[in-house]
Amino acid sequence: MTFLEELHQQRWDDHRYYHHNRINQALHLVSASCFLASYILLFMNPVLAVMVGWLLAMILRQIGHFFFEPKTFDEVNNASHEYKESVKVGYNLQRKVVLLSIWVLAPFVLIVKPSLFGFFNAEEVARGLIYNTAIVWLFIGIGAVLFRTVHLFFLKGVQSGLVWLTKIVTDPFHDIKIYHKAPYFIYKGAMYDDMTEWYSERPAATS
């Protein structure tokens, strides 16, 4: 596949396997809006940008995945939850638990070790817990994306890793595009996406 074809494929697989529930889709819509705000704030107030990105955008996104998305056999795609987890290109639920655990523990480590074992000097420690937590969370976020990108270089090839990186960075724009109708469907009582519309537009490479 070309770069754009694989990007389409990864987006398609992510949507069809992990975004059946309309509440999850709606939460992704709000999350995407928060991430876009975070992108803008990054140039004006990095600390606030990180707080918006982690405390609003990321939490809303993961609530949708962990609490609303069904974990039973996927009749639409004829796939088990275990299969979907095994073929997930990015962070599956198990990897997300590890990442989120590191994220949650970070401020507690800073409470015990304000210098983060020498990472922050005395002047930086004086900036306070919130500021330094934001800095650590920023490194965790960037590090998680870069780590998985390089990991994919070895698992699936350089193109697949770069495609996933592109997908992650542009997901907020794409989520708004495909999930902007989610609140309407919830209002109408259609709580699950049967993927009928999406299967008619699926990538040619999908079997």
C-alpha cells in the first residue's frame, strides 16, 4: 500500500473495531475539540495545553473506550475482542492501562521527589507541582507516541510507524469529521453504529 492507502486502512480499522458505541463517538468528538484547543494553547500556554490535553481530551477519550465500547464478540466485523486487541496497531487497552498508570503516578512521584531524581534543578522545582507535572505529562505524551512509532518500525516497517504517527497527530481533525453526527444519533436513540455506511466506503485493501 502507498502511505495514504495505509493511513486510510489504519483509520478504517480503528473506527470499525473500536468505535461502535455512539456515546464513545460523541466523547471522541468532544475529546477531539479539546485536543485542537490544546494544539493552539501549546504555542501560548504549554502548561494549560498539557492539562487540557490530558485531563480533558485524553480522559474523555478513554472513558469512551473502557466503559462504553462493547467487549463482546463483534458480529459486524466477525471478530473477537481478543483478536481486535492483538491486531491493534497503536495502543490497545492493555497498553493503555500501562500508559495511563504511568500518567497517574507521575504527580505522586513529584510529591515525594520534587526534583524527579535530579531531572529538575532547584529553580525548576520552585515552579511548583502543577507546572512540573505538566512538563512530565508532556514528556510522557510525546514519549509514548515516539516509542510506539519506533516500535512499529521493527514490527511492521518504517512506513507503518510513520503512518500511525500521522494518524495520531491528525486524529482530532478526522474524529470531528466522522463523528460530528454522533450526538444526533444518540438523540434519535441509535446507540450503536452498524457500520453500514462505512463498509460501503471501506478501503479496497480491506478483506
